[in-house]
Amino acid sequence: LENFVGHQVLRISAADEAQVQKVKELEDLEHLQLDFWRGPAQPGSSIDVRVPFPSIQAVKVFLEAHAISYSIMIEDVQSLLDEEQEQMFAFQGRAR
Amino acid sequence: STNTFNYAIYHTLDEIYEFMDMLVAENPQLVSKLQIGNTYEGRPIYVLKFSTGGNKRPAIWIDTGIHSREWVTQASGTWFAKKITEDYGQDPKITAILSNMDIFLEIVTNPDGFAFTHSTNRLWRKTRSRTAGSSCIGVDPNRNWDAAFGMPGASGNPCTETYRGKYANSETEVKSIVDFVKDHGNIKGFISIHSYSQLLLYPYGYTNTPNPDQQELDQLAKEAVTALSSLHGTKYTYGSIYTTIYQASGNTIDWTYSQGIKYSYTFELRDTGRYGFLLPASQIIPTAQETWLALVTIMDHVKNHPY
């Protein structure tokens, strides 16, 4: 199973069209291996992006440098997946 | 049996396919299973048909799980299937709908991707097809339809999550539905279910030009969202794909609408705001229950407004 330890999901709020465009620039940076769960749309709508651990610092620096606000939606993706697996095992076979 | 099946947890592809067989066996007069094609990796693609008789009657199509990692959609689809069998003969609206129309339900629209989410990568979204000349795998099946294919709002880069594919219908999972819809010729409502973001959307996605039925689709979306919110207070936004989220060319419901299926909608299901599509299993049933209210609203309208 692929491991997502240390991956975070950031919720980005682009305040205006210029900031939306900046986030779109991030999308094009393939080496960061970003996975946009909710892509850049119009200003005001949330953008959710999974950031692999090695790219976290670069992405946060980029966002802060352009005064784009963000919050951490998921602190560690793998821990959430582990919880999901545990739930599935725990409830397997239990009738509704 | 489908009475002891646990609807409140996530299931593998094999378990869902087994569930479908059980549902058919338990309800032979109402439910049948059709194979509409095979996936890239050779898995069968199944659709459940709910029908009280006749052939190619006006029909409503519902699909869940075209983006494989959005597990709450396949789980909700399973719940919907059981709900239809429970409500037929008991609930006046469902009984009336099935007396006049058929319902087709494709619970796992992207079986290869779904199997891959269970075996290898929980976060896999696309199909599993290979692109010649690229080491990256998979196409976004919601950008692969023959509706403004290749225009902005999809990617030509095979390594991105919104890769549109080499050509429209390149994905057998998409082509199978296209062939089925064209061959049937009498589908009047088409609802494609995704998660997350809490949205109910109608065409278009490729242009901000309003579709010719915008007023009616908007009003119906409002009614559907109102019904949905009445159960748990979940807040939904509705509107066209383009104006509500972003430009998306080659998407499912732009194609179905272009085929003359007026009532073409796509859902983005519940999002607690903390998990995205990694929705805890405890939310499966509430999500399915509230979505069902919106689906019934749309299906009832389709039945009452023949065209």
C-alpha cells in the first residue's frame, strides 16, 4: 500500500483573481507532485490540495510569500487512512 | 443477504458485486443486473436495472464512483439500491416512478480505479489505462466525454489528475456508458454522483453560457437541495458547473445534455470540512439518506414532466 505519512491537505483561500492565478502556477510545478482535490476556481472558493511531505515547506513558503491564506485541513493523511482501515476491520461483518 | 449487509462501512469491489447479486436474487421481479462492458483491466462493468416491466421505457440513470477514491459515493450507491427495493410498493413516489419508468444504477463506475484504491493507493482517482509515450497512468473519466473535449478545463498532461485522455471516449468505462445511453435512446434523467463539496450542478461545464433549460434546472435543483437539507441541515450550493466551481470540459453531464437528456445533474456529496473525500464511515448512511431525498425530488419531477 502506498504510504502517505506526513502528507498534508491544505485548504487555500485565494482572495482575488491574482491569487487564484498564483495557485494555478503551483499546479503546473510537477516536481512538487501536488494532488488538487478541489482545484483553483474563483476567488473566495476553497482550494484543497494534498501536499507530499517533501514539498510542504516549498508550498507553504510560496503561499506565504504571496500572502495567500491557508489552513491545514488534514494534518497527516496516513493517520486518517489508518483510522479508516481500523474502522473497516472493526465493523466488518456487523449487520446494519 | 442484503438485510444483513453492513451499509455503514466501506466495501471492496468484490463485496459490492456480491451485494448486487444478492439484491437481484432477492428481488427477481424488480432488479436485474446488466453488464455494459469491461474495464481496461478486464473487469466487468455492471448496471442494476430496476424495472416493473416493459422494454426501453423512459428511464433515469444514476451513477456513483466515477472517481474511484470518492468512496462515500459507491457506499451511497449501494444504500440507494437497497432503498429502491425497500420503497417500491411502500413509498408512493418510488412506486409511481417505477410504475412509469426504469431506473439504472451503476454503483461502481470505475471498477479498476476502485480496486486500486483498496489494494494499492487509497487516493487514486482516475482510470488505470496506459497512455502510449507516458509513464503516467490513468485518465480522468470526467473529462473524457465528447462534449467540448480538449477545451480548457481539462489537462493534456497524462501525469495530472484531470488528464482528459488522447481522444473522447478513449476510456472503456466512459464508452460503455455512451454506447448504453445511445442504444437505449429513452433516458430522460441522468445523475452522476461525486464527492465532495456539497454541490448540485447542471450543465454547462465548458462554457458560462446558460443552457437552454437553465431556469427549470435551476428551480429543480433548488427544490432538490431543499429536500436534502431538510434531513440533517447539510448546506448545498447549486448552479451550473462553470459558474459554481470551475470550467470543466469533456465532463459527463455536458455530454448527456448534448444527447437531449434535459435532466442532467451531477452531485458533490457531503463534506464535513475536515476530511474531503476521506469521509468517516459513520457518515455514509446520513450522506446517503439526505442525498436520497434530493434524488427522489429529481426523479419525481422527471416522471411528472415528460418530454
